[in-house]
Amino acid sequence: MHDVLYLLLRRLRKPLITVIVVYAVAVTGFVLIPGQDDAGQPWRMDFFHAIYFVSFMGSTIGFGEIPYAFTTPQRAWTMVTIYATVIAWLYGIGSMLALVQEPGFSRILRRRSFAKEVRNFNEPFYLVCGYGVTGTAIIAGLCQRGIRSVVVDIDQERIDALKMDDLPIRVPGLCANASLPDVLDDAGLQHATCIGVLALTDDDNVNLSIAIASKLLQPERVVVSRTESDVHARNLASFGTNHIIDPFRAYAEYLSLVAKSPYMHLVYDWLVNPYHRPVSSVYKKASGRWIICGFGRFGRALYDDFAQANVEMVLLDDNPAVLEGYENTVLGLGTEAETLLKAGVEDAVAVVAGTHNDADNMSIIMTAMEINPKLVTVVRQNLSSNRLVFENSRADFVMEPGRIIANRILAKLKTPLLPVFIERMQHHDEVWAHTLLNRMSNIAGDRELDSWSVKVNEVSAPAVMAMFEQDMTVKLQALMKNSRDRRHSLPCFPLLHRRDGELSMLPGELLELQPGDEVLFCGLSSAKGRMEWILKNYNILYYILTGEDPSFNLLSRILKRF
């Protein structure tokens, strides 16, 4: 408010002084110029009547000559005053309109309105810095789950796009530099209901500044940051950033499962990606030679993960310096058939187009598929504006950094148990993964598979805790029953159970729950909503456990005994 008043007073100083001087001179003139009363006697207007007359005359209302008819000198002075006050008002109003139209003043007003709206939040929300491809996907995912968020981005066009997006929940947005601590403060960093900060800009230095400011101002606040640099990743980890997402490393881990564990890869895909591939798309012949075109940051990340899985690789790059010290290398990008033939594309199982140029990547894929149509193709998409081309490229995998980061972050935000399950499941074999995949397919089919966690405590499961107080046993299967008909089950099943730090993969439905238990479920999103009813409604849970409605009054209990 002080900034607005200061700017108003500073910019309107001359117009205000002009109006004050014109009115002062006009009032003084009417006081000094003599007039006549209704009896023809000399009369002078006092300051009250002069101010009153100039006030309505200056606004062109015109109530007439008061309190007596004016003399010729008074009327002459009135004409001078009319033009002077009109010009003064036009000057003042014009200056005010020019100020209102200035971008700087508009930014101050928008920021004040934004900060006031955020201060009035009374429910949990995330502070999202950056509304690009990643931020757009994350905001949409949070809104679908009923979670509020606040957006800060340095590009006004992105903030305008946020306002135009058809989101089910109101999301305030501010165009500002998110690396500035005062901007983060206005966006709710120190708000009591802020549950996390997501640094998602395309500048690693800005993300680093956001993470540092967040940890200094609110050390307990969860901070998630994206980065595309090993140096920044180590820096972020040094001061306790909770989650660091590297799109190249994340996709390399995701893609390495294709070569070594295709069924495990599909389980991962179903749990993390909103639009998963069907079971029939499992690549059973993905073991063999992989050709990696472009040995930059993405290529090196793939090489590290593939080397651990003992995958045969051929590395291509047009810079001989980056290939020094590596075996099975070919100089060239792979945009020409000759280079791909030297790499053995005819009997390879997969080709990865991972350069920083989208045109080169598409050229590599098209050339390779002409030589060997049976190849598994992986293409890196650098610019979101090229999405339409990549969607119609017939590539098996499209690596878009923004989408990868969004899926990873949403998976971590949905439930902390999901990353734990994904890490533990990779210690199992393909038979175990295939069996799990069939269970998922029977539940979801072609629909999106959701995941959520349940913690047995007074906040998340008050109905279950009430049953414990009555010495009633609640088994895991009770949470998966249909509240309308207990003979039917909800479309979901448990993935992980944690009790006192001990983990149990795919727990049995007869497991007896205890206070403090945590369970990770997967299934359709409709099952999640119905399960929340069971966890929080005593009557529904009692019906599921006993098949009867609860009796609360004395008469109903007596009649029930007979």
C-alpha cells in the first residue's frame, strides 16, 4: 500500500499542486472582488461561500450565482476561473490515466492483489515457480486432486495462459522474478499452509536461488527442484533440497528398464505416467545392440545406466573429443545412412536420437527406420512447440524433459510411499512384475491407474481409530469394500504396507491394521474417493465390518438384543 501511495503522490505531484493553486487563486479572487447584495449595498463574499461556489463551478455543475447576483467584475472573474479549473482538472485526470496505464503501476497493483489473495488462503497449497511445460502439467495434476497452488513466472504470456486455462480450481499467478526472496514471500513461502515449493524454471541458477531462499526462510518446507547440471544437483543436495529431479538421469533410469526388464518397465510406466502403454506393447526383444546418437548429457546418462545393465552400445557423435576413452564409437550424428550402417543399425534392436536439435533427432529416427523397420526408437524432444511433429513420428518413446519432470514430481507429491515401492520392486524378477502387471490390467484396463496412500491415524482414518477403541479388528480388505454393497470390492488393491519402518510388498487383504500403519494402494481414482468415506465415516465402516447399521440410542440397542 505504501508503494502505491508513494508512486501516486510522486507522479501526481505537479497536477495536484496545479489544481490546488488554481482553486486557491480562484477563491481569493472571489473574496477580494466586491459585489452587491439584493438591496444594492456593497458586499464581499466570505471564504466559505467562495470555496462553495468554486467547488461546484469548477466541476461544471453550475448551481447559479449565490448568495446574490454577481456584478460584472465577478462574472468576468467567473469566466476566467471556469477555464482555469477545467484545464487544471483535465491535466490532473490525464496524468492519472497515464499513470494507471503504465506497466509499472499495473504490476504493483497486480502484485498487491496477488499477495492479498495468497494471504487469505486457509487450506494447504504448493508454491510453483515456473509455468512452462512442467509447471502446466503439475498444476493440472494438483487441481485434479483438489490441491491448491500458486504460480510465479517471469513471463507475462505464461501468466496470461494460466488465466485462460480451464482449471477446476482458482490458481493465482504473478509475473515476477521468482529468485527474489520478497517475491517468494508475497507468493506465500512463509504462509502457514504452504506445504512445499517447486522450483521448475528452465534456468538452473534461478532454481538454485529459489531452493536456497526457501531453505533459509523456512527450513522445514519441502523443496523440489529441477536441474540439468551435475554441479547444480550436488549444490542443491548440499543444503538439504528434498527432491532433485534431473530429466536426463530420470529418463535414463526409465529407459534402461526397457532393455533389462520390459515387464518391470511397464509397471513403472503405469504407476508414474498418466497415459500408460498397453500390456501388448512390452518389448520382449529389446536386448541386443543399442545405438545412441548424440553423446551429450542425455547420452552420458543413458550410457551410465546401460553399462550397469550390461547392455551392448554403440556411441555416435560429431565431436571426437566427447568420444575419447569410450569403446564402440562412430564419428557422426547418425542423420546419414552411412553413419548408421557403420554403427550396425541393420541388426541393432534400438536407436536413441538424443541430440539437442529436434530436426536432427527426427532425421535420425526416419533414416534408421528406413533401414531397419523393426527398431525400437527413442527420440528426444527439446522444444514443446514441436510436440505435434513428435506425436506423429511413430517413435516408440518420446523423451520430453518437461513431461518427465512433471510425472516424477507428481508421483512424489501424491504419496511418499510410491518412490519407495518403485525402488523396492526393482529387486524382484520379471515373473513377479508380469503377475503384478496382470493385476493392474484387470483393475484399470485402458483407463488411467491412480495411486494413493492411507495412514491409520486420527486425522486420515478417524473411523478406523474409533473401531480400535471398541476393540474391533479392522482388516485391510475392509478398506477395499464397496460402501453400498459390502459383497463387492472397489477397483483397487494394496501395493505396499509399512509398519514401524518395516516394508511389506503386495500385502495380503487379511492383514490386521494397527495405529500408525501406512498402506500404498493403486486403482481407479473413483476407488480413492470411496475409500476416504470408509476411513472417515464410522457408520459406513461399521456396516462393512458387521453388515449392520450401528445402534446409537438405548431403545435400538435393547430391541437389537431381542
